[in-house]
Amino acid sequence: MQQFTPAPAQLRKSERWGINLNHWYVVARSSEVKSAPLGLTLWHQAIVLFRDQAGQIQAIEDRCLHRQVKLSHGKVVGDQLECSYHGWCFNGSGACVAVPYLSECQKLPSAQLKGYPVREQDGFVWLFPGEPSLSDSVPLLGLPEWDHLNYIATVSLIDCKAHYSFLMENLMDMYHGHLHQDYQAWADPVLQDLEESPERVDAHYQAQSYYKIDKIWSISQLFFPALRQLHPEPLDVSYIYPHWVATLGEDFKICCLLCPISETATRAYLIHFTSLNAFDKLHKLPIGFRRFLKTRLFGSAQRILDGLVQQDVQMIEEEQQAYLQNPERQSHELNRTVTSVQRLIRQQVRQH
């Protein structure tokens, strides 16, 4: 076991940094992009998503070239997005392709809105806000459990008035489980090892867990603390910039997909996967029934996940307010994982 000494007190400087735009960020769930355009903000950039006639998602700047009003207030017409103000139409590349009152002696505007590489994968919409030519060389953080029949998903939205670094510090620091007495799946975490690279931080803890879903009745311990039986499990948490993943033993996985909005606002999706791998008989059932069961049980951990989010958001927003009021006040940090997160954020922003 590697021994760590407490990190010296440091000023919180990472909160003043931006983001590395040359990564894939999650801006919406696939189910949120329907027939109407969807407006959103990713690090000060107003963006609108819409589906073309083939059902493919397009992403362009959320403004009309004419009067700069939001295109997300308009409507989708075929493969085009029509502005609600004067009816100007734009395609998925951001070019103006039609103006209803254009005369024969006038030409369409040559200026073009910014278009964004966008992908729909694992139930979410991923957007690349940086240099478009780099998008194919940057991998997405895959969620293979999303479509896997042995995993039941629950999604909770994190919407907090704080810089994203506060959220990532919170997620990587397993000692804050003290906050989640009624919701936490583990207890007594001990940091065993910490690894850093230019792309990620991996913290390896040893913890006591009650999370073991191997019998029908064992699911009830998620809701009734008196039934929980602790046993040792490895707890691994990873900040794979810009997203986060945690695994507890073989049955528990949770991910956080990030959409930073500004220096004081963050949106993210927290996804919890309940494993059914231990149920051998379930795997022998017809595929159609298993797919029905997976759909039916979607969101089964909603109360627990929403409870965790509510408690964390309160703390994160209090941290943000404390920083804004006293930006030079020192923080006395004893978990090296937190300072590793701050270093990674600085390195990533400097790369961009």
C-alpha cells in the first residue's frame, strides 16, 4: 500500500480556468431531442439541436443571422430550422438556405452559423465544441451497459450553480460519503493508490460495501438499511476528462457525463447501473422478455440517486458561494485526489 502525506493548503485556482473544448461533452439525452428544436448552453456557447427528416441530430449556433434571435424558438421544417421571427431557414451546417421574401435581385447571406460535430450514442447526445477536424481523433466515453440487457439504468440530472471543478472534486473524494448516510452504497473508504496522466486521474479505494445484488431479496437492502450486510470491496473512481466513472466491486457502476455551462453553472447527467449478472436463470429467458424487464425497471434507483444529487448540489453550491465571497482564502485539503483533479483541469485547459 502506498502511503500519502497530506497535501499542503492551496488556493483554489482551478475554478478560474475554463475547459478544454477539444473533447466530447454530453448536452442532452436522446429522448430530449424530439420534433421541436432544443436550445442549450455549453461553456458560454448558445447551441440548438434539431432532428432532420432522417432523424439525425444536427447542432448549430442558436441565433439567426438576421436579428440574432434564438433559432430554438423556431420550428423544424424538413431538414431545415426555421426562425420564428421572419422565417429565415438554416440547414444542419449552419448555412442560410431560404428567406421567404427574398427578391430576384437579392442573394442569400454568405455568412454561416457555426456547426458542431454531434453524435447520438448510448442514450445521450455528444457534442464536440472545439476544432471540428479533431473530433474524429478524440474518443467518446462509452457506456456499454446502456444497451446491455444485464444492466438496469437510472438517470438523474445535476443542475447546479457552481463551477464544474467543484462537482469533480466532490465525485472523486470518496470521504464525503459522510454526507450520504441514507443513500451511500459503501462505508469506511481508504485511499490505496492514486494515478495521474495527462488525460485522467484514477483513485483506488478499499471500502466496506453492502451492494451485492445476487438474489431477488438482496435488492431490498438498497431501500432498507437494516438489511444491509457490509463486506470489503474495491472502490475505483476515475476522472477521465471531462467525465467521471466509479465502480464498486463487480455489481455497481455509476457515471457522470458533464456539460459545463459557465464559471458558475454546471449541468451533468448521473447514470447509475444496477447489475443483474448474478442472476443466471434470468439470462436464459427470451430476449424480448429481458428487454421488456430492462425497460420496465428503468429508473428503479431514482429515489436514491436523486437524494444523492440533492445533497451534493447543496454542498457544491455552498462551496461556490464561499469561493466567490473570499477567492483568496486557503483550503486545507487532506485528500491528494482533490489536488490531482485541480492539476488535471489546469493541464487540460492549457492544452487547448
